[in-house]
Amino acid sequence: MKTAKFAIGQVVRHRLFPFRGIIFDVDPQFNNTEEWYEAIPKDVRPRKDQPFYHLLAENSETEYIAYVSEQNLLVDESGEPVRHPQLREFFDRTADGHYAPKDLARH
């Protein structure tokens, strides 16, 4: 099994589609339904043997939860704050503009 490249609290963007988000959980490999996996067009369907990330995701129109393979994520270097309405349930914003999980934010 591969070590996750991205960390909880990191802001990332999708490599192919116009959305970004903050990671709130990581699966070491694919851990969703076969139906969900088969719904991805075959030409862009990711391998299952890689980390998959749960994101508080957003695009220009809405906010939602996304499940994305590591191969389809890039670091978001925009510096823009994440606006997802559930953000404060999971994270505190640190003085340097990063996001710390609620249970670690005060340490």
C-alpha cells in the first residue's frame, strides 16, 4: 500500500475538473461502492490501489462532499480560503492561513 501524498487539512484541487477542497479523511485505497466506481467514465477511471481522499469540495456554484483518487489531485496554491459550510465542524484556521483539524488546532 502506498503512503498518502496529501494530508488532512490540506487544500487541493482536481487535476481535470474545476473544483477544489480541503481533505478531511483519507482511505489508503478505494473504499466506496462498485456502483460509484463504475459510474466514472472508463477513460478517466482511476486505479483502486491508491489513496482516496474525502474532500469538503467547492466549485464556482456550490459546495459538496467529494471522493477523489490521489492521481487526480494537485496542491491548491491559490491561497484562497475554503468557503465550505461544514469547514468549521472539522477545522480551525491557523494564524498562518492553514487548516488544523479541530482536535489538533489548539496544540
